[in-house]
Amino acid sequence: MKMNPLRKRTLPVLSALMALFMWAGCGELSELNENPNQPESVTPDVMLPGVIRDISDVLVGHAFYISNCASQLSAKSLRNEVDVYNWNAVPIIGFDALWPSLYGALRDIRNIEAAAIERGDDRLLAAAKTMRAFAFSVLTDTYGDIPYSQALAGNNGTYFPAYDKQADIYLADGGLLDELDAAHALFAAAGPGTVSGDILFGGDSDLWHRFANALHLRLLVHCSAQTDVSAEFAEVAGRPLMEGTAHNAALNYLNAFPNQFPIIPLKQGDFESVRFGQAAFALMEGSNDPRLMQYARATDATIGSDNEAFEGWENGGKGCDDTGSRLGLTYYDYPGHPTTADKAPGVWMSYAEQEFILCEGAWRGWSSGDAAAHYAQAVTASMVDHGADPADTGLSSVEDFLSQEGVVWNDTPQRLFEQKWLALYFHGMEPYFEVRRWYTDGGGWDGVPFLTPPCANTNDDNLPLRFIYPSEEQSLNADNYAAAVERLGGSNSFNAAMWLVAP
Amino acid sequence: MLHTPPLRGHVGKRGLLFFMTMLLFAAGAPVLAQSQMATGVVLDDRAEPLPGAVVLVQGSTRGTLTDLNGNFAIETAAGDMQLRFSFVGFQDQMLPIDGRERYEVTLGGMIGIDEVVITALGVERSEKSLGYAIQSLDGKAVSEVPVTNAVSALNGKIAGVNIQSSSAGPTASANVTIRGAGSLSGNNQALFVVNGIPITNGLFSSGDGLNGSTTIDFGNAAQVINPDDIAEISVLKGPAAAALYGTRAAAGVVLINTKTGQGAPGWHVDINSSTTLSGLLRMPDFQNEYGAGGYGRYSYSNGATYTGDFYDAFGENWGPRLDGSAIRQWNTNGEATPFTAAPDNVRNFFRTGVTSRNHVAISNQSEDGDFRMGYTHLDSRGIVPNTDLTRHTISMSSGQNIGERLNVRTNLNYIRSGSGNVPNAGYDESSSIMYGWLWFQRNAPIDDLQNYWKPGLENVQQANTEELWTNNPWFLVNENTNGFNNDRIIGNVAATYNLTDRVSVRYRMGADINGEKRRFRRAMSTKSVLLGSYREDDLRFHETNNELLLSYDGTDYEKEWNLSARLGGNIMRQTTEILRANAPQLLIPGIFNLGNSRSGVITDDFTYRKGINSAFGVANISYKNRFFLDLTGRNDWSSTLPTNNNSYFYPSATASAILSDMFDLGNKLDFAKVRAAYAEVGGDTDPYNIRNVYVYENAWGDQPVAAESADLANAGLLPERTSSIEFGADLRWWLGRLGLDVAWYQMNSRDQIINLPLAATSGYTSRIVNSGEIQNRGIEVVLRGQPVKNDVLTWTSTLNLTRNRSEVLSLADGVESYQIIPDLYPNDGGQDLSFEARVGQPYGLLVGLGFQRDDAGNIIHENGLPMLTENKVNAGSYQPDLLFGWDNEFRFGRFTAGFLLNGQLGGLIFSRSHALYATAGSITNNDDPNMPLSTLDGRETYDITYGADGIPVYNAVNESSWGVVGPGVMYNAEGNLVENDVAVPTRDYILSYYGNGFSRDNIESALYDATFIKLKELRLGFDIPADWLSSNMNASSATISLVGRNLLLFTDVPTIDPETYSIRAGRIVPGFESTALPTPRTIGLAINLHF
């Protein structure tokens, strides 16, 4: 074979060519992986509205599908697992589940806290602590023991947080009550000012301060069966509290997608599968309660007429009384005739609820104060919240309503519970939490005499005491889940009593 | 169709002529001093001249090729002993040089022994020398079959390849999995390489789920390659074959070469035209005995009542008997009219789909180069009314020799496609008609819904059989459309310079540029989008590859040892841009424009960039043309990995030996080859997985909102790795009349980068980690032969068998199961159905709640209803035990006839459609092999009378005869299992059995053995005689063919075609079916003319 003269030059030339080519492609690789779409940090005022919206959406969704029905304020006409106490198969349709949504919101609350500390913004820090206590309180009251002290540390490699005992979550150092004390101290020291980005109270840190203390009272009531709360209650009752419905912790949704009242995008069929409850209807009709016209919608035949007719749907399965009004016009836009009325807010906690709490504190002797006055304030505030017009039921005023037999304050917890129960309509999970407390405190249904076990329920007439842990915990946090279930008595049962309602 | 009797067609021979000329040119042609000419002719076994045969003087490097008439002339020198004649696919012949005047030699053909196949880097190599499995089809196999997606025409024709076609209308995607699923992240698609340039075949989904955007099949990319332009498709199975395409080739490579002008000199024109008609392969077994309503009741009130006396919006078919009783109905203006069935209402909604494809191409081959240009117009209207697809393809190929050493070749494809409406096959009421059929009233005549607006409320309020749940199907297809326009350019330029006879350098630049606009319209009064919406997605994709390749070809016929080598580098850059704009509520009815938004436009904007730099080398070593060894190595640097871990090297080695050249294997076994291969492939990840970010959320009024991403990034990611070993044999008997190719392989994918779910309590829902190992093992068998071959009839038959088993060997530390898709059908509540990987189990498990059963497997009942397990159970894997395809062609004279059967044995499919049709009481359920009860058993029946005001009065009749007793057992009062004897209403039983109420988290109820056999293709062809053609129309060849597809289906799976899958979050999920569109059954006529 003859040597080709070109060959001598070939290799060096080609090697140089290859080297040049490879060089051309290097250098910019790491630049390519710089994310042009998303920032690696943002300021807290950008996170805050999202967190507040997320929590509000969870509260509205769970009030609508779960809590109102579990407390018999409303009843499901389809998919009635909640009503019949088949709580192993509770459907949560169209809304994110409580557990992942609140833990997701808590991730950003953690980031807000960190940013507040870094910036030395004590008002923001206190507001973040308040939100954190609120979200965790809804979680633990729903499920019992939950990851708390080790939670939210996935960014530090804690992928499998242990479940804290509920008593510790409430009472231990760094627990919910402790955190609310800390929030109060921070607010008090900083004085009124601005919480930037806040959409719950329009940035007014003073209203956050009042909400933190009202929430503190709520949590004291929740755990009052297990621990003596009287001293702490009296002390907190003396702190700045909400002073009217304008101080409600409630998100006023905007009237436009995607910030509208979260139920509005539902199909009409799904909205109408929740009906006004028979128990609430009976109580309200019997007391000429003008909130009925707001809570429920008159039947098609009578709506808009002088004699609007309402009905209640009996909670329970097939074969039970199944006619009842749809929910009120502030909760949905009907096709063909969207209402002009403002839509309902996403209620975290209302002034009315705070007044009921103060009423209970006074009645139980935890704090000084006039139970009757707080009761009247509470009912009046609830009327205001719902735009109820006493004239709708032939009354001249709210005082008129309050003076009726069956409504007038009679120094009994039953009166308090009846009216508080009605006022808690669409207050997130709170109506169920309170009905559960009265049920366990009162030794069963006797504790809530205005309610009876749902017709054709599948739980031997027992009110379920908790919601079962999400199924994915079994596979994603198996060991800690198993330990928590062990503490429940070995089964992830909805009848197991958590600490708050333990006998 | 396979490369059967090789190269009989003149195109193949002439293509080889060109190739061989180049080869000999490379070998050089030294001038001899003392010489004389030997001349002669080479014929094939039909005594026809064989052009392009190689004639060599044995023991020298002197050789030549026969010309078009098979003639050759070669110089011989004193001392030369023998002439060697060879041609690919034929046995070599030797003749002594004896000074005779004319040498005449006849080469005996063998079938398919030494085909030339396209391998990695576009190198044509003899299949004989390959140490790994490769299977090729010529373009005819896909162009002859009138499909809109060329890839789906491969179904059943290649062993080891699983092609699942969605039935989602003209744009339907085809999912190509080669040798099983190796990736946990769900992307198991083979890489498509068109003329040497990779193109992505992923579903281009901008998946946010809104408006069904993740369940509408806009098609995947490979389908835009026009079947008429395809010259050849080669499937490189497994990493060994694909090691040189890098990362993306881990799941195998489908190489497509488009046609060029190379071939017969001069100008040629090809005209192909085809028209196909499509109907429905299969419909559910609808029942026609009971109509709309619930618990035996129905009477129309206002379309919004689903309890009490009316049940007019119950949304199911559990109503009264369709016996003509007078009942007030939705279309009777308050009058009571006979309640009767509309048996074919669903079927009659569909129409005959028509697809026409017209193709013209001109081509030219001259001494300086070749040229081809083609244009194809495809026009398709789908079986769903108002769905269509239009596609224009312009393809151009040109090769030019510039001077003696430089060759430049360009390929360019421009494809413009678009559709006014692509059907949505998702569980999405806003545009999926299949969703509506689940509950469509058995008594509703479909034509009565054609006027789908309420009078006076045009564009504002639709008219339907009920008001609460579903949309009018005509309203959906005409108003709620999902349209798109796509422009795609795939092109490359390659310049090859021959530095010396043996050394060449090639620079190639390729680009794949894709722009697509999607438009989603939702009219006012759409359920759950009451105010309507309009959305536009603007999607852009751009990939370039710059490649430099240095080749050394040391082929020397004189030597025992031969070496070729290649060294190259590639720079790949990819940019994806997604811009979504959504007007979530419309202001003016009927105007679909972003400006017509009631509440501001919501936009999302993403740009993803990625780059991979690569250097690679190949060495091909052979000994005596009997032993072959290939070595490759490649190093990639990927932008997506952490800088300190972004470089990864992977080698491969393959070897083969031709046993039949070494041993006497008896006179029947003519050819035997064994092969072995080992290969690794490294892999990277998606862009931006290294650092945690915040994501923008919908603004609150004018306040911007962002939240930390719930997905934890990972700065310590390592490259993924797939290694494979493969052993195979290729055996031919009786001159190739019978051939067997067997391959066994094992493929292990390690360090996969996945999004591992986290407990939400950690604050995050997933983290990106290196995790897990999946092992795929399988056997592929290709048995081919000509059982009959005589002057009258030739029957060619190919059987492809594939068995693959994917097993999950490990996941991340402390993780035993991984939910590939955590929730197949969101928003149902319950515990969800999931698609999972579990350690020690086959890949792709179908997981959900199961029935509680006694030891004998009977379902345990409580209160007459079946009981479900508390925790989710693993119901098994979708993976079939065996996939098969049996392709046959009969040729008698000018007629050809062929059929293709394909199917699978074993594997599971969950049919959610069946479960929901049954719970809605819409089908008989007589065809469910798992469940003996019919929806027609024990139904409530009432004697209905009407009051003066039209209010129905239900007089219960014989209540004791209602209800059904579920087959199975129950606990008696003593706690012992006894036969279930509790009767419950039929609806309650069926609802509980198939759906666990509305939780729909029972995996066992509608789970079926997916075994099926399909008559996939039936072909009849006629070659018009050449003399008639030349005298009458100056054409040189013409064929007319009649082709049917999806003609017959045999399966025990009820309701659906088991050859289907779900699309979830932009990924194809096998083993789950939900609201799939019916598979079209098509018949088409095609005419191909060649001038």
C-alpha cells in the first residue's frame, strides 16, 4: 500500500479541528442551567397573599363539604359519606385536601418567619406566628397527633418527621399557646403598624394582634376539658381583642376569577349536592331567624315571592327525608341569573365567635364579664355578618329576635351552643370541632340536644371523633405514622379519641 | 414488511451500486503493468443481470462492480488465480482465471443474510457484521398503509418494540417502547433520528391540566414524518445499538431515512394517492331496556332535580323501563310522551372519518448528484364530528459532488399541520364527549340535541337533557374546540470531504424547529366553566446539533484483519418556550379572544434551555470477515447536572462471529451467526433541577404572589446509568427460506433521577433524587420464511415475538414503593388509583383498593354490598407476557395479498370507562368476565300515573322482586362466613362494586386480562403490467392497493379496545383506560405511480 502524501498532515490538522470544535461547545454549559423563569428568593409580602388565600380556600372548601355537614348545619344529597359517618371514604372534591394544603401553606409561613427575623420585622414575625398557630391548630384538631416540632424541615433533610402528641402541640414550650403568647408580646412591644402584603386585615398589625388573642381564647376553649385554662383565659381576655365585625378574621374574596369565592367554579350539580340541614332549619324556623334567608335559598317556586319557602334536608342515607333548600345566594352564581349580592368571605374566625367564647368564659367563671352581654353581642354580630334583615321574619330588630323564647339568654350552655352552632356556619372546620367538644363533654348526643344521630348512619349513632390520617402517610412516613396510630389504640380509626376529647 | 428477498427491486440494487462504487473508490485502483482484461456477466438465480455485484481478483485489492446490465471488465495479471463474485444477500462464487473469453456466473440468492442496514451515525453497514439486534423496514411498509401516523404502522412488525397508538382522532400519538420500560420518571419513549438528526417524540404538553390541556392528544412529533417520504426505518434495539446517540438513546432508537434522488439515473416522478374511510371498531354493549332516571323513576321537571319524584337530572340510566309509558321528558315541552329507547344514539353521533393523502415527488440522479422534492397533502376528518387534521409536507433532499472529494447533502422537511378541533379523550367534561357518553340517556335521540342553544339564548345557554352535570355533545364538539397550528422544520446539511482515499471528515448541522399555537375555546354555560373561557398556548421548541466526524476506513480485502474507526464530537442545544394566556371568563358571549376577558388575562411563561456536548469514538475490527468486534466510547457533558458531576463516559463493546463460515453446519443450515454485546449509556435530567425556586401563582388583584416550590431540588445529582448485555443468534436454513433471529437481553437502569414523593409534613411534596434500579430482561424472536415459493405463488411470512419483564430492583434509601402517577383520576376522592413501582415487583403496578375475599377468593359482603380492603393493594402489572405480530404476504403474479395479526397475551388493563358505564346503568354488563350480574337484573319498576298537574305518582309494584344478591359470602350473626343472601337495589350494588360509591378507588372491579388478537392489517395489491403502463401512460410502475386496518378484534375485555392507554400529565400511562375514544376501523384505497 502506498503511503498517501496527505496522511502526514492529516492527523495534526484533524486534531486541531476537533479541538476547536469541542472548545466552541464548552464554557456556556453551566450558564444554560440558570433558571430564567423562577426566582430563588422573594420578599415576604409576595408570599403572604398566597398563604392567606390558600388557608382561606381550605377553610371554605372544608366548611362546605365536610364541617357544615358533619355538624348537621347542612346535608349532602349525593356522596353523603360525611353525613352517614363513613369517614374512611370521605370525598374531597374540587378542593385540595386539608393535610397537604395546610402543610404547604406552613412551608411559606416558615419562610415568612425567617424573612421577618432577618429583617427585624416583629409585626410580620408575630403575624406569621399567628398564622402558623392557626394552621397547626386546624390540623391537630382534625387529626390528633401530627408532625409539629420536626415538621417543615425537608429542606434540612428531615424527610420523615415524627408525630408530636397533641397535648404537647397545645401546651409544651413552643406549642400553639406559647407561640400565641409570643405573638402577643411581639405585637404589644412593636405597637400598631403595617404588615406588608397582608390581605386578611389590609396590613393592619393591630387587627392581627386582636386576632392572635381571639385565637388564643378559641384554643383555650378547645382544650378546656383536659386542662385548667381559667387563669390563662382571664389573662388573655384582658388583652386587646376584636371589637366588632369589622375586626373579623375573614378574607373578602375578589369578584373575579381566580380570586373569587372558591365554590363558584363548581358544577351546579355539585353545588346543589349540599342542601341546608334539617336540624338547623328547624331551629331557625322555630325562632324566626332571619339568617335562614341568607343561609339557604328559597325553593324555585317561591323565590322572589312574598312567601318564600324553605326546607331542611335530613342528614343521612337513602330512605331519609330528602328534600331541602339549596344554600344561599352568597355562595354560588346560578347560570342565567348571577346574583349581584357580594359573595361570602373566607372566615378564619369571627368577632361573633369571639363573643360566644367570652360568653362561655364568663358563664364558666373563667373570666369576669357579662355572659348575657357577650351572647347578645355574638348573635347581633352574626346577623350583621350575614346581612340578615329581621323584617324578613316579621321581627322589628335583632333585639326583638333575642328576646324571643328559645333565643333569650337563659344562662344555660345549651342556649349558648345552639346559637354558636348556627353562627359558625361556614367557619372552616370549627362547627364540627365545637359540636364534637359539646358531644364528648356532654356524654354523647345529650351534650348537643338540638341534634340527633343522622338517619341511617353507618357508625352505630356515634359521632366520629377525628378524621383519619391521609393514606399516603402510610407509605411516605411509615414508621412515624405507625407510632402515631399505635398511640390511637392501634388503628387509624375515626372513632379514636384524641387528647382534646379524651374521656 | 421486512427486507425480504433482498434487493430484488432495481432501486435496491442501484442504491448498492452507488454504495459499492464508493467503497471501491476508497479501496483504490492501482494500475497494473502486465495485464489482460477479463470480461463477463453476473446473473441472479432468475437469470436476470445483477448490477452492482462485486468482482474481485482473489488475493489482490483489484476489483470492480458490474454495470446496470450485469457486465464487468477487470484487469488481471499473471499469477492471479481466481475471481471472486459477491453480492449482498447472495453466496459468494469463485471462478478460476483460465483465460476464457467471457465469464458468466450465476449467484444463488439467500434470503436476507447480508442486508445493508443503517446504523448509528448514519453509517451503512452489513447486518452480518453487527453484534446487536437491529430490524429494518423499507418505506413501503409504512407508506402503503394509509395511516396519519407512520409510527403506528410499525405495530406488530418489529420484535421487541411495543407500539401503542392512542385512538384520539387524526392526531393520535403513538407510544414506542423498545425492550420495556426502564425509566421510573415515565419517559420510556424511543429516540427518533431523522436523517441523522434526533427529534423529540415526547408529547409536547404544557401540562397545567386546565381545560383538559393534559388529556388532549395533540400528537407526538414522530408522526409528522410523512410516510411517503420514508425510505427506510431501522429500529436499533437497546443501548448497544444506540450508544452513539447518547443519553436520549437509552430507550432505543428509531432511525428514519427519508428518500433521496439516488437510484436510477434520470428524472422520475412518483405519485401516490390514497383515501381511507373510518368507522368504529367497537362500541360498548349499551342496554336499551331502561332509560334515564334513578331507582326506577324519571319525569322531567326542570332538568335540575335528582331526587324526590322527578329524578330528571339524576345523570344515570337507572330510570323506568323503556316500555313506551307516557312520561314527561326533556324534549316534550311538558307533555307526557312514550318513553322509548334510542338504541344507536351514541353510535349515530359519530360519523365516517375520511382521510385523503396525495403525494407527488420528482427526483433526479445524475453524475454530479441527486435531487428529490416531494409534496404531500393530508386531509383528515375524524370520526368525531367537527374534528380534523390538515397537513402539508414539503420535503427536499439533494446531494451534490463538488469536485472529486467533496460531497454536500441537504435534507429539509417543512411540515405545516393544523386542526380546528382535536377531540379530547380525557375525563374532562369541558370538551370530552366520551365523558358525556358515560351517563348519556339511553332514551335521548341524538338528533334532538342538534340545536344546542336554548332559543333566544344563543351563545349564552346550552340546551341539554339535564342542567346539572354534563354538556350537550353537539355543543361540545362545535363550541368547545381545541385547535392548533404547527409549523415544523427538520433539516440538516452535511458536508463530507475525503481527505484521502481512506480518511474523510464530515460536518453536519441539523435543526428541529417547532412552533405551535393551541387554542382552547369554552363557550358560556359549559358546566364548571359557566362564563366560558378562551386560552392560547404558544409553544416553541428548537434544537440544533452540530457534529464533526472523522472517519478512517481501513477495509482491505487482502488482509485478514481490518479496522475502521471514527472519531467525533457533537454539540446539542435545546430551547423550549411555553407561553400560556388564559381569559378565564368571557365578557361578550361567543367571542373567543383574549381581549374579551371579564377579569383579566392570566399568563404563564417558561423558557427551558439545555445543552449537551459530546465526544465519541468508534472502532470496527474484523478478522477474515468472520469475526467482528465493535468498540465505542462516548463522553457527555450535560448542562442540567451539577457542574462537578456533569461529565460522564460510557463505553460499549459488541462482537459477532459467523459460524457458518468456520464450520460445516450441515447442508440445511446455510448461515449461522452468534453475537454478544455489552453497553452502557449515561443520562441527565431536565433543566433547573439543582436549585430550589419560588413559583409564581395567580396574582391577588394587583398584588403579585409567589410561593416556594413544593419540589425540593438537589444540588448533588449524579448522571443516570443504563447498562445492558445482549446475546443473539441469526440462523438461516434452506438457502434462507427459513430464518430465525433470537435475542436475549438484560438491561439495568441505575441512579435514575426521579421526583420522589415526600410526606407533606416535611413541607415539600417531592424531592429530586438519584434512585433505584430497574431491570428489563427479555427475549425477542423473529421467525421468517417463505413456506411456499414457486412460479405461481410466493408466501412470505414473518412472526415477531417479544417477551419483556421489567422488575424494580431498588428505589431510594428507605423507600419501598414509588408512585409513578400518584392519582390517575384526580378529584374522585377515596384513596385513588395509582401507577406504581415497588421493590421486587414488575414495573408499572396497578394499585388501588381491592375486594375483601375469603380463602377461596369469594368477595365478602356486608349489608349486601361488597367490602373493600382498608389499604391499597397491588393488583399486578400491565406488562404483557408476550407480544406478537404475524405478518404475511402472498404474491401470485401481479397480485399481492397480505395480512397482519397482532396481539398480546397477558398483562392487565383497568377500564374505567367500563366501570363508569356500568355504574351509570348505561351498559348491560353482560360482557364483564369478572362479574356475573347484569345491570338489567332486579331493577326497580313502578307503575306510574300522573296527577292533573303532571306530577308523577309512583305506585310501587312488587317491591320484593327488586334488587340483586351479589355473588360471594358474608358473615352471619355468629361471625362465620356463609353465602351472601342479602338483596340490595341493583344500582346500589353496581355502584358499590365498580366505584366504591363515587370514590372510584377500587382497582379490582374493572381489571381485565388484556389478552387480545387483532386483525391489524389486510392488504390487497395489484401491479399494473409494465408494458401496458409504458404504452398507455408512460409510467414504469404502478400499483393499486386496498388496505384495511383494525378490522377485527378478539378479546375478553369488555367495552374497550385493550390496545389503549391513558394520557396523564403529558405522559402516556399503559394499563389504565379512561374515556378513550373508540378505535377507528379503516379501509382505504391507494394508488402508487412511478414514472
